[in-house]
Amino acid sequence: MPFVKRNPGAAAADKKPDSLASHFTDLGSPDEEGRWRAARALGGKVEAVSALAGALARERVPRVREAIMTALMRVGDDASILTLLPYLCSQDAGERGAAIEALQALPEAIAPFLPKLFADSDSDVRILATELARNLPAEEATRVLCALIQNEQHANVCAAAIEVLAEVGTDDAVPALQACAERFAGTAFVPFAVSITIARISKTES
Amino acid sequence: MADSESPPGAVHVTQDDVRRLCEFIYRRTGMSFNDNKRYYIDRRLSERMAATGAGSFRSYFATLRSDANHEIEHLVNAFTVNETYFYREDHQLRCMTSDLLGRIVQGKKREDPIRIWSIPCSTGEEPYSIAMWLMENWPEVDSHNIEIVGSDIDTRALNLAGAGIYGSRALMRLPRDVIDRYFARIEADQVQIDAGLRDSVQFTRANLIDASDMARYRGFDIVFCRNVLIYFDDASRRIAAENLYDCLRPGGYICLGHSETMSRISPLFGVCRFADAIVYQKPEAGHVG
């Protein structure tokens, strides 16, 4: 038969792991492969958050930026979240998308930051923040999203929150949804979305 | 408990419940179900609600969203054909021989091995299928050194893969002559794969989301990673995608399951549309991205 067999791990097993210091150095390497490897190696290391934050601010290669964001996601502490949050306002759609994905993976850690995001002056940030609520426990997601739609003036932000509530909301959201529909009665898609959402979340108890 | 919208014997679920579930499944897996599959959906939903002891759709949906006791995996299994068998999703195997390998060998010296990885390989059906498919369908098979590795996190499955013993159901997609060439009957309902093929596949343990584990695997030309990423949460999927990226050589291809798309998982890979399948490619060296 034309097949060959060898232990795929034999060569790599002999390789000595690089030191933390060398990874810090490599984060600033002119070689993108070196920066990628360094970011991957520093994933989950609390002591690397500051260096990763600096590298993220400089990095222009999308795949390396992705790896740095994943590394920060793997840490998942307040400092790493505070590093990622400003990228929700990026003018680069890829960067915004990468940040939202990384933050979505940290539902418990992101929860305390949601009220501030929902108060952001940029409606796009508020829309993106509604997605961060999707992975929260149902009661918590319902509470924060209802708080948002009670005062939110932008129809698209409300619509985004209503769409998330349609999946994760409990029937505690019904009064806030109804009030939202009344406030945006002249914006047809909001009452329509509310009616669908209320139908989904309020008839599920047998 | 049944209502006018549910099949006889089913628990009470409304059309809105079903739509909510379908949206969850779609967002999570990419599998799309709609009202015209209502009976199919209700049956599976009822089974899972009974299995979890959920008294209502609401309590079941809460269990599902929190992924208690791996309920997402159980539900996805209920909605998919999760049986593994030889030549499963053979359109990807056809794509391998009709499109991928030709491109791969163009960039290689004759003595360089073609390296193919099946992860997770479970009890071995996939890596053996790759070997048989190559023997049967690729005229150049004897002109190259081909290395096939099958890896899984489950060492019990790997032991079974190494033994190469299967029930008749695993053979259901194989042509009769292929069965005759590569299998020997050892009991009434059991066959064993040919010793030559058993010796052709290297089985190893690997964990897709463990970077240090995955660092032992590098330079693959094709990775078959089917029907596993849909079970991962967002963080694990992202980590697995980066690990797989590192395991491929530049220009190498990754084949996912039919309900998975790498574009929803990671922007690291390019999409390649071939006649038989959509596969994902690690950019060639020198390409920005």
C-alpha cells in the first residue's frame, strides 16, 4: 500500500518550549508569523494582558489581531475585557466583529460592563452590546435588556434588543416590550418585532 | 398534554416555541428547520424534553441554553444522523481526489509525503474511508507517499479504531466489491478491516482545544474535522480554529461537516467552492491575512 506511518508528534515532542520573555519580545517582531505564535503562546496568561493590549493597538494583520483577541479572551479578566471593549467602536468592521466574538465568549465576565455599554453615545456600540447579552442566563439577560429598552431612543437599538429577547427573554419582559411598542408605535417594525417576541416568550409554560 | 399543533403523544409545544428552538439551532449549528418539518422537530423535541425531565418548553429551553449536562450535544445528535459509517459525506472524499490532491501535489516534490488528518476520528471509519477512497479513486495513489493520521480525545474509541472491527451497518454506504476487497467477516454481524489498511493509519490521541497537545501536529495538507465544532461553545470554537490553522501547511485544506461553516467560526480561512464540496483553505505563505 502507498501509505506511510510515522508518529506525528515525534519531532515536536523534542522541542523545548520558548520562555515567556521571548514571547513578549516576539509580540513586537517584524515577522507576522512570530507575532502570531507569541500571541497564541500568551493566551490565558494574566501577566501578558498589558503586553497583549499594546500589541493589539499596533497590530494591523487581521489574523494576528484575531489571535491577540483570542489570547485576551482566554484570560477573561476585567483588564482583558477593558482592553477589548474600545474595539467595539472601531471603524474597521473586521475589528469590531472580532472584538464582539471574543467578548461574547465571556458572558459572565462581560455582564458588569453592559450598563456602561448600553449608555454609550454611539448607537452602533449599543446595538453590538445587545448581542453580548445573548449568552447571559435568561433572567439576567431579560433584566438588562428591559432596562435598555425602557429608555432607549433609537429604534434600531430597541429592535436589536427585542431580537435577543425573542430568544433569551422570559415573560418578565412583556411589560417593557409593550411599553417599547407603544413608544415606537409610528415605527412599524418595532411593534411587529414586539408582537412576535411576546408570542414566543409568554406562552411557554404548560 | 398534546395540543392541536403537536403530534399525538407529544408534550405541549406551540408554534412559537418551535420557531424559538429552530432559531437557536440555526444560530448555533447552521442547520435550518422550519414549519414544514414540524412533525420531525416535535418528535425530537419531545424525546429530549422527556429525557431531561422538562415539564415545559420553557424549562427545557433554559436547560438547553445553559448547556446543562451537555444538552446542546444531545439535541444536535437528535437532529442529525450521528451514526458514523464508512464513506459518510462522500462528496468531500470525491472533492479530495478530484480537486484538492491535484493542487496539493503541484506544490510538492515527489518524495514529500501527502499528509491527511482525521480529527476527531472516533472509531476509525473516517480515516479508513480516506485510505480506501484513495486506493479506489485516485490513479496517482501509488506515485506518492501518503500519511493518514486519525486522532481523537477518546482513547477507548482509538483502541477500537486500531482493532478495525465493525458491524454490518457501518458498511451500508460501501459498494459490494469494496467490502470484498478490504474487509474479512469474523462473525455473523462483524467484519474486520484489512490488516494492510490497519497498518496504514496512525492513530493518536489529541484534544482539539489544547494548544500544547495540538502543537505536536503540523504540516498537514488536508484536515477532516467534521461534526465536532458545532458542539463547542464560542470560546472553544475560536481556540480550535486557531489550533487547526497551525496544524495545516500554508495552502492546506480543511473539510468540515455539512452543517458547519468556518466563516461563522473564524475568518482565518478562505472559502473554496469546488464542484463536490465547499472546503476551507489556509492562505498560502505570503498572503496577508
